[in-house]
Amino acid sequence: MSIRLAEAEDAAALDHFFQQLDRETRFMLFEAGERPSDIEGLRQRLEAMAAAPNQAMWLLVLDGEVEGFALMIGGGLRRNRHCALVVMGLRSSARGLGWGERLLRTLIAAAPGCGISRLELGVMAHNEAAHGLYRKCGFIDEGIRRNAYRLDDRDVDEISMGLLLPPDAP
């Protein structure tokens, strides 16, 4: 497996990956069949991300297949451009092998160089594996969003987490 930055040429592979991920996990926002397949739109988003100094996506790749991703989306305004939302997901074949930690630590290490000094994310309260990974990588619980999601007619809380980073040295 390797970890690398996503490029516009990855759009078709990412589209395929997201369709698979949505079928395999119930911890992502999209349910199976909800995410529209839009390779050209994804290509445009990847190009825009490459042009933004505080946004990036890393891919976990095995034998040419995307097995995971970690996304950092920094704010677009002066007051919040130092802060980035983190979203990540792994296919079931890549879970439990340490790749999620390596992917997240790659993002964390790169964030200060992108002008990011705060990372934040949300995790479904019952996703104990992801919650444990985020804590292991230094994120702390900052609050609870009650009934943030509905899963099979059941309300699910979201744990809001944050990680403060030292700003990049000049």
C-alpha cells in the first residue's frame, strides 16, 4: 500500500471507491446509492482543491485501487482559513491494519505546511474504532451533537473532536 496526494486524474478511481465505500460502511454520511456518480464534477473539485493552499486529499492505494482517503478542507475566509475539517474513510479490506493511522498522521503532518493550526472532525458516537484512532492521534472530544444522524430509524449522536497544531515555522 502507498499513501499519496490525490490528483484530478484520480476522479474515476475515486468515484468507484466512493460507491464501494458507501456500500461497505454505515459510518459515512452517504448511504449506498445516495452519492451521485459524477466523474467530471469530482475532477473539477480535485482541481480546485489542488489550487487551494489549505485543502488536500490523500489516497491509500493498493495495486492501483483506492482503498482509503483522508480529506482536509480548510476555511475560505480570513477568520477560519487556519482551521480545517477532516473527513476520512477506509474500505473494509484496509481496516484494522494500521493504514488508517498512517493516513491520518500523514494529513496531520502536512497540515501546518498548508497554514492549518486546527483540525476538526465529527465521528458517530458508536464508531468506537474511529473514535479510538482519532484520540490516539491527538484529537480530543469537544462536544456532542445530539441526534445528529438517523440510522435505521434510530437517532445517533456525533462526537465533535479537535486537534490544535503548532503553526508552520517560516
